[in-house]
Amino acid sequence: MILNTEAVVLHTRRFSETSLIVTCFTRDRGKLTVLARGAFRPKSKYASVLQPMGYLRLIFYWKEGRDLQTLSAAETIQRFPRLASSLERMTAGLTILELVNACLHDDGAHPQLFNNLVAALHGLDQPDVQESTVTLWFMARLANELGYTLRSDECGVCDEPVSVREQNIPYSIAMGAPLCAEHTGAASYRPLLTQSWALLREVLAVQPEGLNSITASTAAATELYDAISAFIKFHVEGMKRLRVSPVAGKILAGNTITNTE
Ligand SMILES: [Zn+2]
């Protein structure tokens, strides 16, 4: 069967002298791996197109139960030039791809998550959007798609609205919810700065078109990135092998990295 679907390239690796293996997230079939024969031949139409973060239309021969599908054609749907020209934005984009790659296992379709991924890449291509807010926004939606919903306003134990305290809000990573004054003893928690908690509220509520309305401080972005990462790691097995998060966390929080180990 010939399949024609939108896709975002998550990862590529060389397969042979001339061929490329491409892991992609497709709108219609979810995550899958395709073989691009001849991608490294001179004049190959694939070479410039099959890059991580590429938003493409793919045509390939689909065979049920086969690990590797054979690519027949690929063309770019939309380019993200601003995303490709900044280290911070590239890091955010690659972090998002790593998250999708690590968290999705089967080839089941996740059309809403696909839309969110494209929206995140588009967001990272906008001049007035902070990369940290795009990353946090996407992470919260990825968790939600996998069945783990982050909450900001109601206590994880009693569902009553939590009250804003002066310094911080006790937040249960396991529950993905804050704890009210009565239930701080009911579960382990980490104290979130009120500004991090306010950022979480904004990130959970905003539509992708509104991401430019959020301004995150370094402290809030860093703390929330750590908290949402911990939440996803707590629930999603594949996250344990995520490679980019520590460095990405620093870059996304706006810190320049001077030493890489
Ligand atoms: Zn409570």
C-alpha cells in the first residue's frame, strides 16, 4: 500500500554508503522508520530534505509489520529558517524531537500531538517567542497525550483550589498537581517558586498562537523545566534514556554554556 502523509523528521542515521535511515513522526501512522535509498548519492533529492526538524510530506510503501518502510518521495511542506539559525532555538527544537522519540514507541497515530509538534516548531520560528516557553508548552502537551495531565490549580489530594502563598507552592511531581495547605503532609513534593507556578498556569492555558504573550524568567523556566522533566520521567519509561536534557535545560533557561563535558 502506498501511503502519503505529513511527517516531522526526528532522527537520521547513515545505513550504508548511500542510504539513510530516517525515524519520523507521521500524522497518519505515528512514529516509524523509513529507509531512504540513495540519499547520499550526488543529486539526491533527499539529502537537503531529510534533516531533523524537517516538516515534510512523505510517500512510502507501507507494509504492515515491517520495521523499516521504504521511502518513495519526500518534499518539504514548510521551512523554519529562524529556528535553524539560532543555537538556542535549535537546542529547544532538538529537545522536543528527543522527547517525542523517547516517549513514543508504537506506530499508533497521535494526530493531536502531531499538530502540537508542528505548532511548537512553528513557535520556535517566531521572532518574539521564548524558546523555553515553547519547550515547556510542548512538554505539558506531550505528557497529556500520554495520559499524564499536569495541573496547576487544584490540590492533587482533595481537588480544592490551592491558595497562593508568599514564597512557594508545594507541588507533587508524582501527582502532577499542587498540594493545598491541609495536604502538604500527604505526599512528597517540591516547593515551586510562585513565579514558576504562575508560568505553569500560563503554559497550560495558552494556545500556541499565544506563546509570544508569555515572558518567563530564567529562574522560573529552569525550575519548571526540571519539574516537568521529573514528572515525565516519573511516568514514562522511555524518558530515562533521554540524552539532551541537562545541557538543554541550561540553554533553554537562557544560560550560556561555556564548558561542555
Ligand atoms: Zn488538598
